[in-house]
Amino acid sequence: MTPRTERTNLRICLMIAAAALIAVVLGGWYWFIDSRYDVVIPPDPRLTSDSPFLNIKPDVAYVGDEVCSSCHQEICESYSRHSMGRSIEPISVDFGEVFTAEAKNPFQAGPLRYLVEKRDGEMIHSEAHVREGRVAGEKRQPVHYAIGGGGRTRSFLFVMDGGYVFQSPITWYPQKGRWDLSPGYENNNPHFDRPAVGMCLFCHSNRVEPIPGTLNRYEMPLFRGMAIGCERCHGPGGLHIEKQIRKDGIDLTIVNPKHLSPVLRDAVCEQCHLEGEQRIVRRGRNLFDFRPGLPLHDFLSIFVHHDEEQNLRFVGHVEQFHASRCYQASSGEMSCTTCHDPHQLLPVEKRAAFYRQRCLDCHADKPCALPEPQRRRQQADDSCVACHMPPAKSEIQHVPVTDHRIMRRPVAGEHKPPAEHERGRIKPLVHFHAKHMAKNDPGIIRDHAIAVAEMIDHENTLALPPSAAARREAAELLLRLVGPTVRRDPTDWDLRDAEAIAYWAADRLSEAQSVYAAILEAQPKREVTLLRAARLAFQRGEYPEAIRLWRRATAVNPHRWGVHHSLAVAFSELDDPYAALEAGEAALRLYPLSTATRRIMVSSALKIGDVRRAQAEFDRLIALDPPDKETLIAWFQQCLRELRR
């Protein structure tokens, strides 16, 4: 062998070794997780924690605010007027809503008119199509609860038979003194079909008991305490009312957040005020398992975009605050309660002076560089917040958001929609509490996979063409995440749902369908899986299977008009007009303004030769003024001529 040949062989060996090293670096992390961990549900942190507080245990009873007020009456009374103390209320409680035309009641959104009526302790929300002064179709819905006591938005919930909770499309905006569409409805209006899911009620109510497997069904009575109560921040009070146990002057039977470490103290606020992009309940935990005094990240994985601190969001205050120099320089000493009293809502006229003093508590030795006369010319009350935490437009209409980045020289800005080239793309996620978690915690990979899958499903990336960059990127990321994680824990049904979405995004539809079948074999009433599996079957043209799955979904939740409409579409595709009419009737009973369902009713009635019914349904359809009305009229007349031959 010549020296040249030896050098060539050496280079080849080095290249092979380098390639192997790269493979280990890039892929070894997933192999490491897969090989090291068995299928194990993490132990309950409430049982394994070394916290000195005794009421973190799961068997300590909740007692309710009335019991707390027997000793803490003054605090409870002031708290009842706080926005958290009014996070949810019966509609009988007055919030200052105005029901006149000056308050945009009714208001128009596209072709639909929205109206709110309140009389005799009842509130009715209606959505109607009004044509030439006449109501062509209307959905009237009594609402039962109002959510949001902070003076920014006041939205409304209604409860259907069986404990199903939905949100109304109508919201009161106190700062503008007007009614308008609920947040998010201006771009995607689900009308009265938006489920109030568990994560929503987790932050807006004290406690509820979601029925496993369902999206928005709860054990009745609905609320265990209504608004956010004392025990959401201090933990259950069962031990505290029986016997107080003190050590070093601290009562260990009830959590006082001021005695907690910064991470545990902040977790109390973050359970609701750190929304993030995705909040994933951790393996083996339930939504309301968290106890003050424990790490929030043991119960919820909260993911944010890596550049979240640059965005001004309606509920992104925690992310912004953590990005501020004030917070970072405080070494954890600064917290939400440095400036906000959780027990008392400050009167408007006292806020500027109060917050100014909070700033001076730290900045007295180095006050504002602007002279006071110049400051007061800009702000008569010499408000620090007005300059360094200015309000800006948010992604929620009519609602400004306070910039919690506390910038020295703020730049006027607002929430900006994504650029055209970014729309439909899945932005990278990072775990907000990653630095506080074990580096080899396999649950982070699991939760990350579910978070990405939920984003894909929410953004409807699955509807993009196979060549779309977003679909390719999402599929590649998800398949890397779910592969070893599923092999380690094949009975984690939330993760298996993510696996199915990964296959779906990669156009491996048969494999996605097989995963859904495995989930439903073990969890036959799992609502979200039924809906996704039905949608996939319909996409594949397997209409009998889609019908079977949607029927099962309506048995789990009979109040979703969109599911009944999907059934009508599938029966129509299967050329079963009688079944399509039956499903369409069910959809229209829940939402009579659907022009899409009316079209199916017309075509199905024509197929069975019922001209009278077809004409009646067609007249209702045209009264709703569909955008292609002239084309529909010509089509219907042609159908009638063919029937008369």
C-alpha cells in the first residue's frame, strides 16, 4: 500500500468517524431518552415534595371563601372588588353594561346583526340576518355567566343541558363603552359553537371538574366557588382552619407566597397570567392538581416563542416582565406583587402616585434624568408608567395593553400581524421554565411534541398543500419528537394524538388513521380524537368511516352544530339525501343561520323529489343573502326544470 493510498484511506476513516460523531450529536439525544427511560408516569409532586407547607398534599380539603372570610373579613371584602375576585359572575351582577344604540347595541359584523337584551334577570344574546328591515334568520341564546372583571373585556358563557359550556360571540368592552365581537371572532367567527375548554375555566373560575375525554363538559354544579378564590393563591385551607402549626414564625398549614422562593412565588401568579403560546398538562397530572408552594412546571409545561419579549400581547405580561432589565437585575427579588396588590384594586386616581412610588423604591438614588417641570408638561401627574410602560394596541380589538418590558426609552409599537411569508409557518417554541427543570427530563420532549401538534391543528396547517414549507417543517420536527417518546410510552393518549398529527402533516395518512384507531380503541369517547379522526377519514374520501366517527362525536357532545353539519356534508357526498336532511335539521336547530347547511337541505330535498320542501329551504337560503345568490337562483331554476321533465 502506497503512502498516498494510506492517506486516502485515513481521510475516508476520518470522514466516517466525523459522520458518526455528527449522527450521535444530532440524533443521540433522542436515542438516549429512548434507551434510558421506561414507561413511567412521574410521581405526584404533591406527595414527593419536600416543601415545609403542609397543605400542598392532595388530601387537604378546600373550604371556600366564606370560611376564609370568617377570620379575614376585611381582606375578603376588598378582594371581592378586585378583578380576580370578579373573574366570573352570574349575569345578574351589574358591570355597567349599556344596552342602547350609543353603546353599539345592536352592532353589525359583516352580514350579521348582534343584539343584547337584558330584562327580568335574564340576558339574551342574538345573532341575526336582517334584510330590508326584516329578520331572515336568527339565533337567540340565553347566557348565564360573565367572565373578565378587569375592566378590559367582559365576555359571556352559556351552559347547555348535560354540563356543556360554550362562549358567546358577543363581548362588552368597558374602556370603549361598546359591544362588539368577542376576541378572536373578527377573523374566525364560530358563532355560538366555541367550546369553553378546561384551560379557559382554569384561569377564569375558582375550580371546575372537567369530565375526562370531553372538550367542554363539566360535572354539575359547574363551579366549586365561582370567581378566583383565596385558595387558588394560598392553597387549600382544610388544615389551617383546624390547627395552625408554626415554625420560625411561619404558619405551615397555609401558603403565604411571600415566604416562597422566587420561582415558587412567581408560580402562583403564572398559573393564570403566563399564557404562553401553548400550555400542556404534564403526564399523569390533571388541570387543577397544582398547589401554591409547588413548581408550576411540575404540572404545566408552558411554551413561548423564542422572541416573545419583542411582542406586545394582551396576556403576555409575564413574558415581557421577565425580559425587563428591572426584573433581571433584581435577582428574583422583583415580582408581580412588587407593584400589584392582589387583595385590593387601586382607585384610578391613586394609581399614578402609587406606581411612581414603587419605581422610586428602587430608583431613588438615580431618579429620572428629565427635570420635573419637563416631565409634568408631558404628564401632569408625573407618571413613570405613562413613559416607561406605555399602552399600545394589542391583538385584541378595543383593548390596549401595558408594555411590561419597562424600557428606559420605549419605542412606540403595537402588535403586528405576521408578514406574508411567515403566515402558516410554525414558529419555534421554547419551554418558559426550561432552566428550572432537569436537563434529562423526558417529559419536556413529550410536552414539546404535543405543543407543536396543537399549534399545527389550531393553525390548520394540515389543510396546506403537500409542498407547503410549513407542512414539511412541522412534519419533520414532529416526527423527530414523537418517535422515541411514543416508543417509551405508547399509552400516553395526548402524545399519540400528536403522533397522528405528525403522520398527517407528513402525508402518511394511513399511519395517522391507524394511530387514531388505536387511541379510540382504548378511549372510545375521547372527543378531540373522534373529531380529528373523522376529519381525516373525510379527507381520504372514506365517507362511511367519517360518518361513523362523527356520529360517535355527537353522542359525546350533541350541542356542536358544526359536527352535525359535517355529518350532513358526508351523507350528501355518499348520496344519501334522507340522512343528509336529518343531519342538516339537527345542525339548523342549533344554528339556523348556516347558509352552507341550507344548501345541503335544498340539494337533498331536490334529490328525493320533494319540490315543496326544496322551495321552502331555498327561500330561506336566499333570504340569508348568500354572496353567490344569482348563481344559486339560476342553478335552482335549472333543477326545477329538470324535475318537471
